[in-house]
Amino acid sequence: MERKLRIVRDELEKDGMFIPDVFHKIPTPTPRDIHELEAKFEKIDEELATINSSTAGLKKNYLKLQEIKHVLKKIRHQLDEGQRREAFKSISEQQHMNMDNGNSVQLYVTPEEDKLKTESELQFVAGVIRRDRVLAFERVLWRLCRGNVYVRTEDIEMGPQHAFTQLEDMGTVVGQTLDHRNIVLSAAAQNLKLWEIQVLKLKAVFHTLNLFNIDVTQKCLIAECWIPTADIHVVQNALMHASKLSGSTVPSVLHQMETAETPPTHFRLNKFTQGFQNIVHAYGIASYREVNPAPFTIISFPFIFAVMFGDTGHGVIMFLSALLLVMFEKKIDQAKIKDEIFNTFYGGRYVILLMGLFSMYTGAVYNDVYSRSLNIFGSQWRNPYTFRLLNETLVKQDSAENSQDINFQLPPDPSFNDGDGPYPFGYG
């Protein structure tokens, strides 16, 4: 079925038809639906194969008739314009040149009488050839006929023509066949994405069933798997629902087994914690019943990044970019973008959001906006010594006989007026 859908997709892409996407949830096909899908795909595949085969033959015949039609029109045009006399003149001149050169073999010369053929005895051959082969064709004819040839070519305009009844009928048949093909492909394009998802789900089901063990005695399938204890009732309800949909009279049995093996690690995640959990998994996966460090990483990782980054301006850019990804995440999910780099940023949108938020804070603490400092609140530092005291001290020092350097201390406590410190916040 997947092979037949690929054939249909190739035909649609070759014709440039639009394939609408599917945004609603598609249930897994039941066993009864498998036969219906297979019969439907078989019918479309056979119909397309028949149409393509007949279309190829019709197009070949139609093209052949068009070439014959254009050849007849062009040769009549050539003969009506006196090309016969020019051809006879050109060939006669070449024959005289051959006889003057003493060639033993003369073209267009009768064996009984040694004279040139008349104009009425000339023969014409008409046909169709590709444009890129015209020059090579003329050179070959010239060498084979030793110059006793007259070649003229004209381009064919492949426009709509209505001269011959057979050609018109053939064009009508080709058009109707192509219209029917477009109708079939258009109907298939509306459901192609739906069918591809259904086939993909069927493949996943059969792939899972292949992992089961077959019990020949009881004619059943046995599977062993790990299930979270809190989700056992969810699995039981799913098995009952699947048995009801399939119409089976034998219910599925879920039996809890005792084992000495260490269970695998399972963390319940959502779209917010998924990005941080991926960062933790990059370093290693926690063992069973081991504390998951991802919740602590939600705060520590963005904050440590902000301590290193520390720029309010760039933090605003990061924050707004991540905020747009968060606000339009439904539309982005529906778009199903396949770009790997974009999906990397989109998967870590909440990580980038917190990184930008913390970078705005640390940038304000560092007084760093786009690598520049801003004097927003002004300086709170004050000189604790008055100008009069400094002047008197300098005068005394100059008048003293043994002048010594006087050291002034600037203690931090009286150097600012605000009791909370020299800055509103931070270390600016």
C-alpha cells in the first residue's frame, strides 16, 4: 500500500498539484478498514497505470500526426516559392564541378547518356529532425552525396491547428484522457495525506505485533513490556476499547509479573519541562528511583547562563523571540516545519525564554545594555571632606618646616547619602 501511495504522490508532484495537509487526529484503521484501503489503492493504481499507458500511446500518435501535417504544409510552401528551380541549379553546378575535377562517379547522371538530369527528374525527401542535430545531418548528407544535395530547414510552430479531421479527433481524445487523469489525481490528492497517515499507523501496529511472541498451543500473542504502575488502568481500558472496535469476542488479558530486573527510567514531562530534560539527558539518564535533576535545572541553567551573558539589551531580544515562539506554537505545530535548525530552537523555546529573562536581570545588575553602561540614576558617591577643610590642611602643610604628606581616607560609610548603599541595586 505504501508503494502505491508513493506512485500517486509522484504523479501529483509531477503535475504540480497541491496536496492538502491534515490537522485533525486520525484514528488507527481497524482490520476491516485494511481491506477497504487496499482495494481502493489497487483501483487507483490500476486506473492510473491504464491512463498513463493509453496517454503515452495517444500522445505519440498525436505528435506523429502533427509532424506529418507540418511537413506537408512546409513542403508545399517550399515548392510554391520556386525552391525546385533553385535546387536544380545548385545540384547542376555541383555536378559540373565534379566533372571538371575528373571524378569517376557522377551523381544524377544516367548511364546511357552522359548528360545532367532535368528539373522534373529531381527527387525530394521531407521529414522532421531535432534542431540540435540539423548541422550534423547536413554535413553527413553533403559528404554522402558529394555536394549533390539541396537541404533546407524550417522551424515548426507547435500551436493549436485544425486542419485535418483525424488530427482533431486525436487531440480531442488526448484532451479527454488528460482531463480524466486530472479528475482522478485531484480526488486522490484530497485524501492522500490521510491515507499516508493511516498506512503509517498500520505499519507501526504491525511492527509492534512483530515483537510479540506466538503461543501455538493457545493460539494467542504474548508480549512483555514495562508499564508505569499509575497507568495500568489506562492500558486495561485501551485493550478493552481495542477489542470492542475489532469485534473480537476474546478479551485481552493484562497480567502483572514479578521480576528481578531493574525497571527503566521514566519521567512524566510536558512541553515546558521537555527542553530542560533534554539538557539533562545530554549528560546522562538517571537510574531507576534516582532523583531527576531536571526541575533544579529549570532555574539553575538559565541563571548561570545569565551570569555569564549579562546583557539587558540582548536579553530582551532573546526573551521576545522565545515569547513569539510560545505564543504561536499551535500555528507552528500545524505548519509542520522540517528545518532542523528551526526545530532545535523551537524545542528549547521555554529554555530560551528563561535565559532571556534572567539575562535582562543580570544585565541590569551589571549596568550593561548592548555592551554599554548607562548612568540612569546618577552617582550617589559624596566627598565626606569639605573644601574649606581641605584648603586649611594644605596651607598648614605648606607653612610647616618639616612638611609631611597628609593622607586622607575615604571610608565607604559616610561617602554616600542613601542608607541602603550607593546604588539602587546591583554593582553598577
